[in-house]
Amino acid sequence: MDEDTVELIRMLCTRAGMIMEDACAEALVIASSDAGTVSKKLARLAEAAQVIGTVIAAAQALHRPDHNVR
């Protein structure tokens, strides 16, 4: 695997981690949220989970052995 691909995978994983950190904070404050904002927070968490899944899927696609053409 070339170094550019490795760096891109690292960047994607870093981005996923950053989104996870933000989502974690969002999840932790749900307990103290009023009923009106819970649904908004849940929607943001669901969106974050979807984005994290997409970013990780991109990293996995780059890491596939059959993708590593020289």
C-alpha cells in the first residue's frame, strides 16, 4: 500500500474519531435535556453515526487488498 493511501486512511479514521467525540458529548447531555430537545439531539446522533459509518467504510475500501494496485 502506498504512503498516500495510508495517509488518507489515517485522515479518515481521525475524522471518524473527531465525529465520535462530538457525538459522545451530545449523547451525554441528553440525560439533562428537556423533552423538546431530546428528539433533535437523537437526530443529530443518528446522523453522526451514519457519517461515521460512511467514513469508516471509505477507509475500509481503501484498505482492501484488491485495491492496492501498484
